[in-house]
Amino acid sequence: MAALREVALIKRLGGICMRGTNYGFRGVLSVPVLVVCSWLHAQTPTLTTDWVAGAGSKIGDVPSFAWLEDGSAILDHVRLPESQQTFERLDPVTGKRHPVLDMRQAVASLQSIDPDTGIQDALPWPIAFNRAGKQALYIFNGDIFLLDLDSSAFSRLTQTPAEEKDPEFSPNGKFISFVRTNNLYVWDMSAKKETQLTHDGSQTTLNGTLSWVYWEEIFGRHDTGYWWSPDSESIAYFQTDEAGVPVSTFVDFSPVEPRLIHQPYPKPGEHNPVVRVGVIALDSASTHWVPINDKPYEWILRVNWLPDGKHLSFKTLDRSQRELGLYFCDRHGDDVKRVLTETDPAWVNVNDDLYFLKDGHFLWASERDGFMHLYRYAADGTLINQVTKGNWAIVSSHGGAFWVHQGVVGINQEKNWIYFTALKDGSVERQLYRIDSDGSGLKKISAEPGTHAIGMSFDAAYYLDTYSNIRTLPALQLHAADGELKATIAPPRPELLPSDLQYPQLMTIPAADGFPMPAQILKPKDFDPTRRYPVILHTYGGPSAPTVSDSWQNQTLFDNVLASKGYIEVAIDNRAATAISKTLENTLEASPGAGETADLLAGIRWLKAQPWVDGGRVGVWGWSGGGTITLNLMTRSREFKAGIAGAPVTDWRFYDSKWGESLLKLPQNNLAGYDSASLIPRARDLHGYLMLMYGTADDNVHPQNEEAFMNALIAAGKPYEVELFPMRKHGFADTPALIQRYNAMVAFWEKNL
């Protein structure tokens, strides 16, 4: 699903991701830490591309937070100028906050150890806090630093030529684990000594860290390759053999002699990384490998420790991606049992909704009835009951990777209450609900229409809610578990918006068969229904990846730039993109591009029938999956005068094996399907002015996609424009590049619409 993303996610962005279910629920790191300059508050901003790409991109920031084992939470002060920022501890009972470190002293301590970290006034949000919230981990210049919050003092844990990554506290807080040169290490906090746990790491053998395709497609851009046992005595980890994976290359222009960048990247039908699970005991540093002998597998999706710390679970997926297996085994890799099997006629999605309960049962998420729902099982895999049911789906509400599903946000095991977010009240909202584990007592907890991104405390007594709607900037609020508002931590900041900002209108537009497609329309401030306006469609189109939502969207700011120039901005979600059901997602299988195009063309034809639309001046644009859909629309129809395709996949044989094969299976068995889905032969059918945009170091959608399409355009005598961004990857986000991108788009529309 990964070609379908515009902005790269920050590592450990949060969601409710866990190293293992025994850890309980981590708090949502609701947004990356972004510095808001003091001048942002000085005056009402002028709506320009410079402002949209710079200060405007930060107006929706709310504090990052992490729940601690004592029920309190740590927050940052991202909205203040750097010189005033600190970390605070929030007491959810009283709603009061107090600083937990002297930021100036902590920065001075860091600078005394390493003056070249680039940190001047305030620390960024750390990689991890320990469960007590007393210590935090950072990496600066490839080395690990430990911050003691009580003393506001740093200590340096490593100083090596090789870079360290993925540091994590053990559950008991006595050890810090990390990866160096593809080997696992632990640092003993009391002995101040590191121990190397694995010794066979190499360029092609990875211990505790992930290959690119696992990082991207399976773990949603988290390098989550090892998991502590609850008793802190063992670590389960992935060992990956990449020796047979084909390698792609990129050229870095900056050295005098250009440098080649190598990336192992499996494409459909090629050799994938071979992964196995090992469990290593700290006292002996010996690994027990977990055998999987009952059925062949291609992917290992997850490893989770059971609460007793003596057993673990793992999930496998076959190469067709239609059969997933859940296994249990002991910590020595013995007594391996397949507990249940999940199947899907198209592909099984990756999800993190597996939870072990105190009574020995476990919760499991499945789309077997066409909708993502929860089921309760006995330890031997016997189904006890379906927990949630209906023609709606549980769904992630947080800002993590949408292609990794996780709807459960908290569990009160004493009362058997499960808290989850879902689309029960409509596909454009995210609301919080509670239900008993036996499936009774369903209750809506959140109140306001819109989107609620929930981070719940470990004991499920309180939650922090990042709330917004399409007209309201995000706010961070503290609630009791029953929904009662306890405190507003960070209110929305409408004073930071341009005074004449226009907002989209939510609606539905019918597909050819009447399916109500979610849509939003933003019109110019001086909209006159008797005039006919040019229209620009923004699309994405991927499976359960909606563009339309009742939430604050920074895209609204750039849309306003275009609206100020007389354009109407429209977004429409084809049925597979709505996230309503797996049944709708599965319409993409075997013929990607066709179904999305049919739905969106119906939407465009509906728009052209409106008296305020100039049907001869309609444009379309999208990034990543949206770029692919843009090219489909412009080569499968004559409805568009112009389009901008950003970082599009043009042939699924050029994309990674995990996602390409989910749609089209093995090319060896489905050559006709890959041929039919390829956009390259369709280049001769391009209708309208086209601009291609991409980064030359895009390691997600490789530049060969655009280059192959351009070559076909040349052969067909079709003119096109290109906007290149040197050494940017798929979701480049540096401000100068974004300004250039926005300005190029505005100029293109003004010239061609």
C-alpha cells in the first residue's frame, strides 16, 4: 500500500503502536515535534505559498504526549517559542501540569558533551521515555544519549564510528537495547556496560532491524525489529537475510565524483527478504530460533509477547497474501502451534489489533464479514464471540500509517470494556466508542462531529483527544474514560489563520451506480453561482486511504491559494478509498486503476453538469497513488484539460513486491493483469497538458516509473513538463522544496486552465 503516501511519516510517530501487547497502550505522539516561531503570533498572515509551506504548515500542531505507568502523561510545549519550551507532567485527576526538567540546563548539559548536535534552545521530543517518565533516549550524530529528567542532565552512552539506531528501554528500565551494524546490543544501566547479543550482522544479515520493504509496507515506517519480554529477561527479534534481494541504485549529485546509493528492493515476482524469529536470553546471549514447519510462508507480520513472558505469538502471511496464520510458541521456540487462520479473497490487511486479556482470552481483528471488527477467542483458538458487528468498521484514528490498521485504543480489563475508534457515524468521521468484551453495551463516548484521534492511559481511565473538524483547527483535550472533558490542554488557534480563509463543504457525489462518494468542495470567496469556474480535482484513490474527511486539513491552505485565483477545489473519494469496508477495497484487486477511474469520472461528469463549472477547464492532480490515478484519468478519458502527477507508479512491475502482489499476485502467473494495469502503453492516449513531479532519490516510487512513462510520451509525440527535485525522496517536506512545488503548480494551472 505504500506507493499511496504523500508525506513521509516520522519514525515512532506513535499511533498506539506497541513493542508488545504486554506493555499496555502507548500514548499517541499525535504530531511530529515542530517548532512554532514567535513571529507566528505577531499578525494575521497573508495567504502565500511561502506562508503555506512554512508557518502555515504548523498552525495545526498540538503537544506530543506519552502516557506513563503511574497514569500521568508527559507533554511538550511545541506551541511556544523554543526559548520557552519545556516538558511537563500532566496529572489527569486534577488536570494540572508542572515542568519535569529545566530545559535550559538540559540543553547546556548536552552542549557540554557534544557541542555539534545543533540543539540551541530546546530539545526535540525524545525517541522514548522509560515507563516511569524519569529518563529519555535521544540519538545525536549517530550516538545514543540518555537524559535524566530530574537532574536535567545528559550522559553519553555510545561514542562509536558506526551509528546506533532503534534504542529502547527494557520494561523494568534497567537496560537499553539498540542496533549497531545490524547487530543487537544492550546497555546495562547499573553496570554502565554494553553487551553485544548477536554477532552475525552484515550488509545482508539484519538482526533486530528491518529491510526496506518490511519497514515500509508491514510496519508502516517504523523500524520495529525486536521486542522485549515483559520480565526484561529476553528479546524476540527478526533476523533478515537480504542476500537474494535485487538492489536498486540512485546517484547522488553532490560529490565531485557522484556517489551511488544502493537499496535492496524486491519487485513483484522477485526474491523477498527471508525473515525468521529468534528469542535471545540476556543471561546467555544465546538465540533459540522459532521453527515454522506446518505451512510455507512469505512474510512474518508481527511478534507479540503474551503477558506471562513465557510465550509469544507471531503472524505469517503466504505469498498470495490471502492466508494469514497466528501462531503461539514458548520462549525457547518450542511447542509451535497455529492457533487460527485468517483468509481473504483478495488480500489480508496488516493490523495491530491483537490483545491478550487477563482471563486467558485474546482479542483479534478480522475483516472476514467485509468490515473490520473485533472477535474474542479462547487461548486455544476457539471463537467465543464476535465483539463488534454491523455495516461499519473499526478504524485507526491516529496519525500513523493508514495501511497498518489499529482501532482499539484502550482496554479496561477489570470491567471488560474495550475502547475503539470507528466509522459507525459515517466514513468522514472518527468517533470513540466503548463495548463490553461479550459484545454488549455499545456506547458512543466522543461527542463532537468530526475526527477524534485518541491516546488512552495504560489503565484506560483517561484519554487525550486530538480533535478537529473541517472548519476547526486541532485541539488537544483531556477526558475521563466516560467522555467527560477534564481540561483543554491546547485549544484551536483560529487567530493564526488568514482572516478571509474559505472552508470546504462536505457532501456526496453519486457514482454511476448511485454509490454516494464522499466529496468536499472549496469555492472562491466571491463565488458567483451565475459564473462558470475552472475546477481542480485532488485525488488519492488508494485502498482505505480517504482524501475527504471531517478534520482539519492543511491542504485547505493551499487550496485557498488556488481559490483566491478563481479556481474551485474538489476532492472525491472513489468507493475503494473510503475505508468503509474491505468489500469495497477488494474491488481494486486484479484491475487497479479501472474501478477508481470509473468512480472519479462519474464524479467529474456530475460536476460538469453543474451550472457553475466550466467543463472545458477541469484539472486533476495527486501525489503518489494520487499521481497514478491522475495518469489513469488522463489516459482513460478526455475529461481533463490539464493534470499534475506527483511521484506516480506507472507500472506495478516497478513497485515493491508486497503491495504489487497484493493487487495483481505474481507476474509469472498474471502477465496479462500487469500489462493491463500498466500506464506506459497508455501514454499514447494522454489527453491534456501534463506535468510530472518527483524526487530523484525517491526510494519508494523509483524514478524509473516517471522515466519509463516519459519515454513512452516521447515515442508517442506527446508533450509534457517535468519538475524535478534533486535528491528528494518520496515525501520530501523541506520548506524550500515545498515552496517550489506549490509555485510550480500554481504557474502550471494558470498557464493551462
